[in-house]
Amino acid sequence: MKTVSISLNSIDKVKAFVNDISKYDFDFDLVSGRYVIDAKSIMGIFSLDLSKPINLNVHAEGNNLDEVLKVLAPYIID
């Protein structure tokens, strides 16, 4: 598992993010404070405070993880 900080500060970004990660079979969790939601759920994402960075837990390893991180690059913040 790998955790990265992401920013989803617009509706279009949320839609693109969900479309990008829905192609993968493994799990993605968004963690904001004490809330943990399925990152593939648009409704769940909109229940979070999107004005702040959100932690994304990617439950993948090896080549799968490298591939996903390339797809997620536009959303990841340092």
C-alpha cells in the first residue's frame, strides 16, 4: 500500500479522477480526518472537504503501483 496526497478542487477533476481509477481492480481509499471513503465513489468524494489536500491510499504493489502513480500524477501534490 502507498499513501499520497492529492487535490480534487473542481468537479471536473473529481470526475476525471474517478474515471481514471475505476479502470483498476484493486482498492483506493480517500482519508480526510476521521473519514475513510471508497475513492471510486463520486458521492463519497463530494461528502469530503475538497478545499484541502486528501490522502489517497492505493492498495497495489510492484508494477501495478508504478502504473497507477503515473496515471495519478496530475492529482498528486507534494
